Amino acid sequence: MVNGKWSRIAGGWLVFVYGWREVFVPLVVLAHNQHGPSLAVAGLAVAASRLGGWLLHKTTLQRPLREASLLCGVALLFLGLAPEEGPASLLLWFLFGLGWPALHAGLAGRRWQGWAGLAALLVGMLAAGPLARGPGAWVIAAGCLLLAWQAGKTPSPLTPVRQPETRVGRSWTPVLFSVVYLGWVWLLPVRLGDGTWTPELFAGVMAASWLARSVSANWFSLMIPSPAAALLLAAALALVALAAQPLWAALAVVVCGGLLGVISAGPGIARGEQGQLPGASQALGEWVGPLAGAVLVVVGGATAVLAAAALAAVALAWSLGRPAKEI
């Protein structure tokens, strides 16, 4: 176990890495990949890094915190050696994704809360921009290896963390929520300026979007019905697809973040930044979304991906508007 001051440091580190992962995974592929279609590989990398969360519910691959931290650290160490090898790095992102659920489970008991936790999350996102330019994976690898060392030789076993128990459930809602978000967000560095945006600017837009997401989840979720928020999200995604000026697209992305926050505050959806691991259906959408997006970007380009995400948002509104079923 991680005790004393290391427990406090680990809690902030885990939130920091959560924010870093949201930005760094697609960005480092787009910044360095020299083999294969970069956008498609970026989507596949996001899918590979999320697959472990779904396998946690379907297999016995869960690992103690020390072993998972070691797995993540080693995977990131090798990723930093050859970031330009996008297709070959997919296996390493998959290995990182296998270890991540154990680190994420640590958020529940040690994560920084309130504004401190939000600040750590946003700093992780902002740091991912400059870290994507160089061997930024090594910085996170060093932290993961240090955490593995501090965890000791007798870590507590990892128990799969399920959704918070509720008396109602909508089976399609968590899947669609993940598909809507992760199906398109990985192509934003290119869409927000046709490849002219720097990694730092993309990280800033993502951080602003997540700030809006956190604030709206805590303060505005009771003011806007979730089905209405999903329909507005579809309209915002259409604006991202059609906006000629990167500034308008960036503002639409921030609005998307706020609307996602409204929806995430409803029942049946796990909030990862709050230390909740996604349930099986939500975890399924986390890798199906970017995988489908990678296929669509090859077939129809970035606009096709955003159009599909907008249609998924309409389906999400329909799911949220259905009467809840007892479970």
C-alpha cells in the first residue's frame, strides 16, 4: 500500500495522469506518427488505451496496484523510445490500458477532491501539450515506476469497481455517452485549424472544455434536462464540423464539454475524474467509439466522424428521454 505522504502525492498524481491521458494519447500520435494514416492511428491508439477498462469486466486481468503501475510505467517507457512508430505503438497503448484501471481505482480513496482535484486534472491536460513534443511519455513512466516502488511488495488486491448502485438503469445511455465523446475528440488537433494548431493550443482547448464540463456537472445539471443537453450537443458537434474559423470550432468544443458535463451528472454514468471506473457498458463505448471513428475517418474524413457523433448524440437524447427501467 502507499502510505503517509506518498498516499497524498499519489492521489494528486493519479488525477494528473487522468488529465494527461485525455490529451496526450491522440496528440502524440498526430505529432510524431510517420507510418500509416495519422488520424486513423490516433483513433486506434485511443481505443487501445481504453480497451483494458472493458476487459476488466469481462476477464480476470485485473492486477494489484503495484503490478499495474509497473505495467503502465514499462509500456510508457518503451513508447517514449519510438513515438513515430504509430502502428507498432498500439500494442504498448493496449498494455498501458490494461494497467490503467488499477491506477484509476486508486482515485477513489486517494484522489484530490474539489478545486484541488480539478486543478490537478487541468494541469495534467495542459502539460500534455508540451510533453507531446518530446519524450513526454517518460515523465509519466517515471511517476508510475516510482508509484510501483512505493506500493511495496504486498499491495492490496484490486477489486473491480462498478457503477454507483442506482434503482434505475438505461442500458444504452452509458454506451452512447462514451461513443459520443470518444468517437470524435481525438481528431480535434487537426480539425481545430487544419493542422496549424500547436499542441499547446489543443491542450488549452481541451482543458477549457473539461473545466466547463466539471462546472456544469456540479452547478448546471439541474437546470438543463439531459435529453435537451444531448440535442444541443448534436448541434454543437455540427458546428465543429462546419465551422470555417478555428476559433468558432474551439468555442463549440468548450460548449460540448459543458453539455457533456450536464449529461454525465445523471444516473447510470460514471465520472472518471471523480474516481469512478466505468461500468461494463460505458467501458464498451470507450473503445468502440474511437474504433468506429478511425474507420469513418478513412472512409469519409473528419466531417464524417463528426456527423456520426452528432447522430449518436441524437440517439443519446432518445435514450435519456425513455422511461427508466427498474434494475
